Amino acid sequence: MALTLNDVTAILKDKYLPVMEKHINTEDFLSKWVDKHKQTETVGNSFVKSFKYGHSEGTGMLTDLTGRLSDPGRAMYKTFKGTPKWRDGVIKIYETIVNLMNTDEKAFIDEITSETEGVSDAMKCEKERMNFGDGGITPLAVVSSATDDTPSLITLADGSTTKYLRPGMPVDFMTTEHALITNGSGLIIQDIVSDTEFTFIPTVDSTDRTTLVTALAGALIYHKGGYENEFYGLKALVGLKDNTILGVDRSKTEGAWFRPTVKYVQADGKLGDTSVGANHEPSMVALMGLVNKLTTQQKAKKNNLVIFADGGTATQLVSSKINGNEYIEPTKKIDLWPYNIVTFNGIPILSGNYSPDNTAFFVEMSGLVQFLAKKLGFSDMDGNMWKWVAGYAAYTAYLLEAYELGHYKPWQCATVYDIASAY
């Protein structure tokens, strides 16, 4: 008996979706942590959260046994608020593939498998990247110039690389004022040519194409729809102290309670409050002092601290340990992380694929929370998961999820910038 689209729907939901979700979260330590420790909170289109910030201070010292007792106090509470972000992934199967259901079921399953693996890989890479990001404020790259051709070759500006770009990725080109460039929205990256070059296919030709590529000089590149609209990552949550996060403006005095510690390595290896414009090897004393501040003054629990850093930065931290004659623990594995790790002062260092260069995030994981509005799944609000695409001989199925990352205790976290890379 031949397969039907209803059969395929059941296969995708019951068989493929759990595998896809596991693949997407393979190196997503943050999601796996909140799942294991039940730090996911179900929310609607918006949320407001209150939590205890200070103890009841209804205490005092009697100056005389017959004197007046202290006035009753109350615990202090703070609130923050937010809105879940939505993202989608699309699976498209053309009529020629659908026809295979009646002629070659194995070939059809192979095609469906290829489609689901493709969207899973894309969603996995984007999630890993966003986990370290600032919510879509910083562009993925900046354009220097573009050729008037199809495909067009993009050369990136000094300081930009193709680290966060991939073939097949849809991107928006925006002006420095963050206006979408005409005919520059949702364009597809064709090939990554080098660390500073890639190609894309314009959707217009002739004079319109010439106008487009001319306008791209100096353009900012964002993931499609991503400008100020990506999930919060570690840079947003614990890497900045002057941004507005979850409705709290941390640049203002009344938002100071929500600030993490943010430091920059100085030329002498000490940690300062401003960048000196170069990357340097941090001193062990300075870094250990930072950890001590988090665990004593800020009350972070050391066994909940994790360091996230790219491979070069992680190696530099290990080198600093060696130079400081600290005992070097052998590499080992920890729960929820698929690779061997090294430690700094007993704190695991996880080298994420998309962790920013020259940066180390010190994260107190017990404060991390996911505000979940929709778990990853196929959309079928009208009772039919498959949608016919007008103008194309194809069906599509849409994966949707909606959530936001937050942190209840960012003051127990820190970020160190300008760390020299070992390679």
C-alpha cells in the first residue's frame, strides 16, 4: 500500500521530530541545562516575572533594653518582563518527490530525510550562534564592496569575517541606519569563498542589480528578520552592563542591580573597565580574583559556574594556568557536553563553535531560564501540516518555536573581553 501525505505527517512528527530536536541541541549546553534542571517556564505572548532580591531588614540593635523595637521590614522584590521570539524552519517537497510515494518509497524517504537534515543543521547552527549573541543588535558582517554580476561576489570590510555565514543562509542587507536596502532582503548566500568573501544571487537584474550592488558598500548583514529580533544570548544577558534587557535599562542607576561584571584585559594582564584596544594575556591573579568576587561578594555557587570561550581563548586560559604554575587537570567529560573539557580554577571551559573571539563568559547556570511559548514542532493550526505553495508545484511544512532566554541573577556572572588567542 502506497504512502500518503498523512503517513508522512505522522512519520515527521513521531519519528523525525525527536531526532531533529536532539540534533539541534547537540552542542546547546544552555537548552540541555534548563531542560535537565527544569528551568523552563511556560509563558504566553508576554511575561512579567517578580523575584526576591533582598531580605527582610526588620532588625536593629537595641540601645537600651526598654527602648523601641525595630520597625517591621519586608523582603525586596524586583521585576522584569519580556516577549518570546519566534523562528521558523521550512521543509519543501516538490511534486516529483511526492510522486515517489507511489513508485519508490525508499527514494521518497531518502528525499524527506535529506530535507529534514538540512533544516535541522540550519536551525542547529543558528541556535548555537544566537546562544552567544546580543539579541540581533550586532551585524553578522559588514560589506566593503560587491560585484555587478550574478552571482555577485561580496568582499567584507576590515574586521569582518564569514565566521557566522553559511551557504544557503538567507540574509538581509541593511544601511548603517538599519533600513532594509531595496531588493536586499532575504537574499541567499551561495558560496563561502574565503574568510572575507562570499557570493549571493541577486533576485533582480539589469539596472536594478547595479543599483543594489552599488548600495551594498558599507551595508550591514543580518540573518533574515534577525535585526533586534533574535533570542537573547550570553552577550545580551551577561556580556553587557549598559543595554536594556528584559525591560531593565542597565545603563541607568535604577537598573544597576541587574548588571553583570564586565571587564577588559589590560596590557599588564590586569582587568579594567575599558578596552585598551588590543588583546592581552590575562594574569592568573586577576582572573582568580574575578572568580572570588563572584563566589563571595555576589554569592555565586562555584559548582554552578561554567566558562564559555572559543578554542583559541580557552587554550590561552590554559596557557595562563601553566605560566602561573597552577595544577593542570587532565581533560575530562562533564554532563550534557559531548566533548572533553579543561578547567580554569576548577570551572569547566566549554568551547562553543560560535563563541565570540577573545571573550570568556563566566555564567552562573542556576540563574539561566527559558521562557517557553511554543516548543519546537510542526505547525498545523488548520489541521493540515502540509501547505500547497501557490505558483510552485510543491508542498511545504513549517517548523515553529517561540521562547526567550533570561537570567534571574546576572550579577553572579561576568564577561572578560580582549583575551589574547593562542591561535
